[in-house]
Amino acid sequence: MSKIKSAREKKTLSLKRDRRNTFGENSKASRKAIPRRKQLSHMGERRAVAQILNHLRQGAAERDATEADVLAKTTIVERKRKAFKKHRDTALGVVVKKKLAERRDQSHIRHVDATPIKLNFEADKIFDTPYDPALHKRSILWELRFHSVRPNWGPHKKKSQRYRWRYQREFATRWKEATLRGAPLLVGFFAEEPQWRERMLRWCEAALTAESDSRS
């Protein structure tokens, strides 16, 4: 019977003494692989010695036999130094700490991913929202990049142009007005990405000018 009666002490010793295989193989694979790797090491050792002593089978001088014996012993020592050695598994306490850390990281990632970051820029007073880089930066960048690329009109070019010009006019008007009046959402974003302010204003002017030219 165990002399340790305290559950806390048993748990402490278990975390310290118990081991877990963290090499990446299951228990059955390890039971088969370890003897096989030892066998391959021994086979390589015997093969290296056999190659050295092979030329002595036909008969050789005593000096050659002495040199071959010294070389064979040296080869055996080198092979044993480089041979496969079984290492003990990782302590249970280390494995538990690693799993807990991974679980905390995964829960944090799930929490961040679950946070809505898609902004509805057509909503009223959306630009009065206080800027948060973790929540808003990706959505604003996506919106700006989407409008700055060259449009793909598709097979119905005239109809696509008409609807896109109307959408661009509304977008350009809202964004230009919010930028010039210093809306909190865009002020915070442009503080981090100042190059986008002038670029976006130029695009708004070009969009409004193109739309007015198409009407005239």
C-alpha cells in the first residue's frame, strides 16, 4: 500500500513523476518504433565493422590485422556515440501547463473572432463611433480598398455603370463630409494610416466629378 495518504501530495508527485508521450506518435507506434530504431543502429554498427574487416578474409599481414582491429574498435565507439538513444517522455506537469496555455490562447482567439468587426457604413451616425483599431481598422481598410480598385463592369456595362455611379456618389458624399468635419471614427483611423486621408479625398472628388460629367 502507498504510504502517501494526502490527495494533494499524490497529485503533486503525479505531476512530477508521471510521463506523457509528446513526440507525436501514439503508444503503439512508439512500442514498435523504439526497438526497430535500436535494431537499425546495431545493424549499422555491425555493417561498418564488417566492411573494415572484409579484406582480411583472404589473408593479410599481421600489421594489417592490427590496424584493422584498431580501426574497427574506433568505428564501434563512434557508432555507439551516434546511435539511437531512447529519451524519457515529458513530465505530466509540463504537459498540463502547455495544454492550459494553448486553451487560454484558443479561447482568446475565439473571443476576438466572435467580436463583430463588420461596420455598416450606410447606417446613421456610424462615423460618430469612437475608433477602436482591433474592431474597426480591418473593416475600414476593406471598404477603402474595395472602392479604390478599378471596377469590373461585366456584360451589362451601361446598367452597371449607372448603379455604380449612384452608389459611388453616395459613398463619396458621406465619406468626404465625415472626413472634413472630423468624425471620430475616421480621425482615429487616419491617425494610424495618414496616407489614406488624402488618397480617399482625391477619390471622392474624382467620383463626384465623373458622376457630374456623365450627366452633362
